[in-house]
Amino acid sequence: MSAQNSAGIQTLLDAEREAQKIVQKAREYRTKRIKDAKSEAHKEIEEYRQQKEEEFKKFEGEHSSGFKKAEEDASKEAEAKLADIKTAGGQHGDKVVDGLIHGVVDVKPEPSEKILTNA
């Protein structure tokens, strides 16, 4: 009976070793799949990031030309107004200077209205 028990125990030990091998292979397979999944995810993320960067550059290129156009228009408008101001200054500059000189030189002191109303 001990030989039979010994053979039964040996069979159980062999089955346990076989089960450990199966579990070890399953762990290795799982670890490999996790690594593969991570690398695949990183690859997909990088592709998505590149795609979005290209879309952004395209969007920026389409809309920045509008800003340049608006800037050019504003610059032309400012140049035109500056030319108008220079023309007006050239035509009426002498009058303005004479008026300023007259205002500074020909002083006519007058009492304040507050002084007149309190008196």
C-alpha cells in the first residue's frame, strides 16, 4: 500500500509541476501582451499627436493669412489718415501757430466766475 501511496503522491507532484509550468507560461504571455499593448498605445498616441499637429499647422496657415491681410489693411488706413493729418497741418499749420502765439503773448486777465459770484 505504501508503494501505491508513493505512486499517487508522485503523480500529484508531477501534476503540480505541470500546473506551475502552465501558470508560468500564462504569466509570461500576459506580461508580453501588456508590453505589446503599451508599445502599441504609444505608437497610436504618437500618430494621433502628429495628425493633430498637422491639422493645427494647416488651420494656422489658413487663418494667419487673414491676420496679415487685416494688418496690411489697417496699415494702409493709418498711412492714409497720417497723410490727411500732414496735409491739414501744412494747410492750417500757420494759423494754428499764430493762434497759439497770440494766445500766449496777448494775455487778458479776467477774474474767475466764482470770484465774481461770491463778491
